[in-house]
Amino acid sequence: MNDQSESRGHTVYNSQPANNNNNDWAGFSSTTIPRVESPQEVGKLFGIWIHPFTRLHKIPVFRKVWLYLVVMGAYAFAVTWVVDQESTAFAIMKDVGNAAFLGAVFGLLLVFRTNSAYERWWEGRRQWGHLVNETRNLALKVKAYSGAPARDKIRFGEQIVSFCYALKHHLRDTRPNKDLPGIEPINTIPTNIHLPAFVSSKMVMTMEEWQQKGYLSEFKLMMVDNHFNAFMGVCGACERIKATPLPVSYRAFLRQGIALNLLILPWILVPMLGDLFSIPIILVASYFLLGLEIIAEDIEEPFGEGGDDLPLDTICGVIQKTVAEILAVSESRKKFTSTVNMPEMDPLKYTTTIKRDNHDPLKHSD
């Protein structure tokens, strides 16, 4: 039997090796001692909760909402003056303020709005994660095709990476100003063409050329074709997210509700709390109400270049680096930037081992 003791209702683990006659494969008894947090861990926990306040100016939503807060503060100050004057307007608005319970209803609608936007953001991330897996699997298969020459594998690896960057530019409505490696000069590609589909067609043509030259069998060609279908499936899913925003009437209704609630709020709080406490509370409430709407607006179309958008440059850089490593070709690394040095983009991180990048190898550096 393992040594076991109880102390103040806590089960104590014995760290001594278990007796050879028992089946304790871990070498420890079945009880444990609660681990005391180290100073570093305590500091990390402290930073997790403090950094959202000390780095408030670095949070994307705060940079967009501060001007609204200035306007709201001026309006709340004007309300305090009207209340102090005890005018007829105050009596009317005080009665209107009694209907502010509708704010709870708009709060629920805002939560639904934010959740809907986050689902779109997460769906975009899932699709790009699927693309990462598909590119790796395709690169592994290309590496295993012993019949294809190394230079052809290099070219096809470049096409895989070019598809990812082409999709990123397509979703951002931008165009590479640098040639697509493995495809053809960018100035020879029509500006109105669907760039991801164009790159995908070049990849299909490369595989068919290999099949005609006897580098791979028809069965292997069919296996590779599944990856091409997955590439275009990711493209279609992202286009669906981008092209289908939430209905205009729904967004307008929510913003009308937010505006009316913010207009009524000072008339309720100023008489209750006075001038000193009401204005800070009004600003805090305005920050969260307006912030939820701004966050939802930002993340419902997650393919931009803002701080809350998906890190597409980072994902493309990871794909680019992984494909070069799988195919093990130095020439590919010369045409693409294989090391991904990514400046920190998350102001709330206490420590980080992952760096983000806005570097695009398809754009000329200044």
C-alpha cells in the first residue's frame, strides 16, 4: 500500500517511489500536495489582469472608441448643469429615464451581435487552419513522389505558397506588386482575374504535366486533386464570410438602441449619484456599450489588416516556412522569406514565444 495521510481535509501525495509490489506505474502514490505558485507565476497572473488597464491605449477598440467617450463626457456634463438648474427639461427627461430598463434588452441583443461576429471570425480562422493542414499534406506527398525532378518539386512548392498569398490578397481586395513564385510575372496576369483560382489552375496543370511525363500515376493524381478541391473550398468559405455581412436593418436597429440608451443614461444617474460619481460611471458604461458594437463590426469581416483581424500574414509565413522545410530546397528559401520575424501585436500578452509579421514576400520592400 502507498503511504497516504490526511491534513485539514487535504489529501497529501507521497513523492516517494511506490513499492515494487504494487502497480503504480508512475512511481508515485495516488495522493498529491497542492503546488505553491512560484513568484514568476504569480507575476504572470498579475500581469494578465493588470495589462488590460495599463496598456489600454494599445487595445484596438479603445483607439476607436475614445472620441465617442469625449462626446459622451461633454453630454453628461451638460446634463449635470441642466439637473442643477432643475429645469422643465430635467423633469421631462427624468420621466423618460424610467423606461431605461429597455437597456437590458439592448444589452442582450449586443451580446448576440458580438457572438454572431465572433462565430464569423472563428470560422475564418478554422478555414485558414484547414488550409495550413492541406498545404502540409500536399507538400509531404510531393516530397514522396520520387519520379519528379527536384527542380519541379521546387516549382510546385512555390505554387503552394503562392496560392496562400494570392488568397490573402484576394480577401483583402489588394493585388501583389511582386511576381508570384512558381507561376508567372504578375504584370502578365489580368487584373480582373480570380487570383486564387488562377494559381490553383496552374497547380492542376503542373500535376497533369507530371502525370503525362510518368512522374505519378493516375491514382496519385486523383489523390492530389482532393487537396486542390480543399484549397478552393477554403477560398469559397472565406468569400462567403466576406460577402455576407449582417443585415443592415439589424445593425441600424442596434445602433439606434445604443444611441437612445446613452442619451437617456445621464438623466437617470446624475440625480441618483450626483455630479462627482455619475460622469465616470457614464463613461465606463458608454465604453462597454460602444466597445461591444465596434468589436463586433471589426471581427465580422476578419480578413483585414486591423489588430483584431486574423493574422493572415503570419499564417502565410508559417505555411511558407513549413513547405520549404518539407521539400528541403534552399532555392525555395531564397525566393521566399523562410524565417518569420513577427513584431508583437498582442498588447495583453505577458510573455510570448510567437511573433507576428506584416511582411509579405510578394510586395517590394521600401
